[in-house]
Amino acid sequence: MTALADVVAFTCLLAGAVLCLTAGLGLVRFPDVLSRMHAGTKPQVLGVLLVMVGAAIRLDGWANAWMLLLVAAFQLLTAPVSAHLISRVAYRRRHVRRDLLLVDELGSAGHQDEAHQGDEPGDAPPERPEARPTG
């Protein structure tokens, strides 16, 4: 292993660890679910990829590199999809601070049904207007 490869591996490992740390801090510090999901996926995925690159440079053998490549591929596939689904459920269950949204495309009149309140499952039957409490 050359000194240059060691420096590159150390740099990737350190940058990846810092990005994973910032993702964890973002999960604690941000105010709502959408901001937390953004902070939990973007720097975390890049951080894990940098850690995998640093480990692949440092470890010997193709078997280790292929295993790290599989871990990186699964991380790229699962983290954004799970964050999207969690954010979607949080929006539907109204656990989102709507005052922080710049654009609310799902809340516009063309996309939201007046009969559904947003806290019920998507396949729930609509409430009758006379059954809703007034006032």
C-alpha cells in the first residue's frame, strides 16, 4: 500500500464520518419530519459511500471490494426510498409544519379531496358532510 493510497483512504473515511455525523445532528436539530428526512438521507448516503470507498482502497482483495460495492448499492437504493415513504406518510397524517413549506403542491385545491381530512388511510370512505362537527 502506498502512502498516497493511505492518505486518500483516510480522507474518504474522515469525510464520510463527518457527513454521517452531520446527518445525525440534522435528525436531532431540524424542526419537522420533512427537514429531518432530508438531513437523514442526503449527507448520510454520501457519507456511507465515502466510507465504503475509503475501506475499499484500504482493504486488500476483490472479495472485500465487491461486498462493499453491494453495501453501497443497497444504501443508494433503500435510504432515499424509505425517506420518501416516511415523508409521504407524515404529510398524509399531518405531522408536517405547513408554514415551513415553500410550495405545497399536494395541498392545492386540485389535488386534495374535501371529504378526506388527511389523517385517514387513502382507501377510507369519505365522510358525509352532515356528519362533520361545525363551529
